[in-house]
Amino acid sequence: MSDCLFCKIIAGEIPSDKVYEDELCYAFNDIAPQAPSHFLVIPKAHIGSVSEIDGSNSGLVAHIFEVIAKITAEKGIESYRVVSNIGEQAGQSVHHLHFHVLSGRDMTWPPG
Ligand code: AMP
């Protein structure tokens, strides 16, 4: 999608701090980290949010979770939180599906 920030990052039009890449997804460090380690994993295909996941694209989401397990294992991260914000009230600011992976500090529950 031409006006999507994360599509521009995938295309290399906006610089990013790459963590991982394969044919289906891209991972990069968050520009405003909320924990000592905070990276995002996104599908290369434009999907607006979790609300747009269905039988046609859920395999991609399964792949992303495999990638999250792989990246965290390689980094030696044993405890972490995966978050996806959906919609304005939940705090979604970029409308391209992304999973925050946060670690390295104590986290509260329930989240604020
Ligand atoms: P959300 O608010 O859940 O939609 O998450 C969007 C995330 O994207 C935020 O944590 C931002 O800090 C992050 N972000 C925005 N622009 C960039 C960028 N150019 N590079 C890396 N992360 C970004």
C-alpha cells in the first residue's frame, strides 16, 4: 500500500534497524522502544490489523509466530511479551499488522 509507513520500510524507502527477514515477513527494532529489547515483526503483505486475519492469510500469522520463537531463541530471550494493538482505543498508530516483541524488564499485568 503506497501510503503505508511499514510498506515503505519493507520496500527500503524508509530506513530501519533490521532484526530478521525472510520471504514472508520482516522484523526491525522499534524506533521508540518501550523495553530494553523491543522489535516489531510484520508481514510483507499489507494486512491492516488482526481484524483482517482470516482463512486466506492466517498461515502467515502462524509463520510470524514461528519467527518470533526463532528470533527470541537466537537472542537468548526467555521471557517476553507479544502485543498487537487493534484500533484507536487500543493504541494502534500504524495500520499494517505488526507484533511488538518486548523484553528485558519487569512488566505489569493487566497492561495500562
Ligand atoms: P502501534 O502504536 O501499536 O501501532 O505500534 C506502532 C509502532 O511503530 C510504535 O511502537 C512506533 O514506535 C513504531 N514505529 C513508528 N515508526 C517507526 C519507524 N520508522 N521505525 C521503527 N518503528 C517505528
